[in-house]
Amino acid sequence: MRRTALGISMAAVITLTASCSWLSTVNDDKTINWSADKLYTEARDSLDNSNWSQAEEYYTKLESRYPFGRYAQQAQIEMAYAYWKDGDPAQAIQACDRFLRSYPNHPASDYVLYMKALATLNEDDGFFARLTRQDISDRDAQAARDAWDTFRELVQKYPDSRYAPEARRRLNELILAQANHEVKVARFYFIRHAYVAAVARAQRVITDYSRTPYRDEALQIMADSYGYLGMKDNEKDVRRVIALNKEHPETQVKMPKIEKPTIEAPKNVPSTQVRQQAK
């Protein structure tokens, strides 16, 4: 009986402690009585002032407290942008996917698709800088393929979007990234005397990316690999193509300038009057 009483007393203490902790948390939350207008305004002000973590906190509270309110859709877009600018591309991609599933016909869907593609590239890690240095890992190659799919979806679904021209340009750059990766792998196999694998990878560049600057290096790897394999006829054929390309400089493809991608903050929703009322 005494053990039972002691157990009940302990449970009561634990419950009381937890209740006090919860009440303390509630009392410390200055946003507890904020309206949807007030939460959105503060979140947007944080976003505009590059206070990404504060913006994320306010958008999260806005979405949880007012999931069907007037700012629900816009808050998701702006929260995705905040995640991306805060260096959290995984969260940004998840937020974009969730928005696109919930509102596939939203007027800002093209913007969200473009932001998702940039987040997929994780450009804060220097993806495009590594592209020009020919230093793309397998993880980056997969990211390039995923981003290429997203840019292509944007161009196909919204060909007249303001983001479509930039998406098309990024598609071309990502083709360069894929070709770069294949040549890098071919070179890796060649250095390790895996000449059959080197030929296979180099051939992929010739077949799929012949209009990129990596074509000539792929041809050279193929010719040298055939030489080491003793396949003299194949080697002669490839070296003949290399010689023809040199005789016709107009066939050479130059590496275009790769620029760091960016995107503007999403447009604000409430009017000046609403913002004044929210304060």
C-alpha cells in the first residue's frame, strides 16, 4: 500500500513538473496571441531582413495555427525560400514538393519549380564552380540529373514563364556537367588500366554529349585505350576523327561562362493596409 501511495505521489510530481514546464514555454512564447496577419507580417519582415531562422520559426507557427488561412499557400512558398537561403536545401526541396503536391495549379508553381531546381543543385556548396574545375562527384552528378529533370518539367509545363529562359540555359549547363562527369570517370578507368571501361564511358560522351567541349578528350581517351588493348583498327578510326576535328576548328565547342544561379524572394501578399492592421 505504501509503495502504491509513493508511486502515485511520484506520478503527481512528474505531472506537475511537466505542466509547469509547458506553462513556462507558453508564457515565454510572445506569439501565442498573434493573429494570422501579425504572424505573417513578422515572418515576412524577418525574411526581408535575411533573418532566415526567425522567418522559419514564424512561418512554421503560422502554418500550424492557421493551416487553412489566407496566408497558408504563400507561407509555404516563403518558408521554402527561407530554408534555401539558410543553407538547408533538403528542407527547401521538401517544402517545394509539398507545395506542388498541394497546389499543382498555383500561379507561382513555376517559381517554386525553379527554386526547387536551384536547391537541388545546392549551389551554396559551389556546384557550378566545381563544374568549371572538372571536379564533380557521383553525388553531384545525381543532383545534376535531378535538377535537370526539374528544369525540364518547368520548361515543358510553363514554356512562357519568366523563369523558362533561365531554365533552358541551366539545362545546357547541366548537360555540360553530365559530360564532364562521364569524362572524369573515363579518365579514372584509363589511369587504372581498365581500358574497356574507359572506352565505354568515353563512348557515352561521344554518343550523348557530342556538342560539348568534352568530346575531344573523350576521343583521345578512346584512341589511347584502343591502343593499349591492341585494337589498332579502332584506334586508327578514332585518331582519324581527332585529326578531322583539328582540321575544322568550326567544329570545336567552347566552354561557356558558368554563372552562379540565384532567385529573388517571393512576392509579398498583403497590401500596405493589411500590414498596418497586423501591427
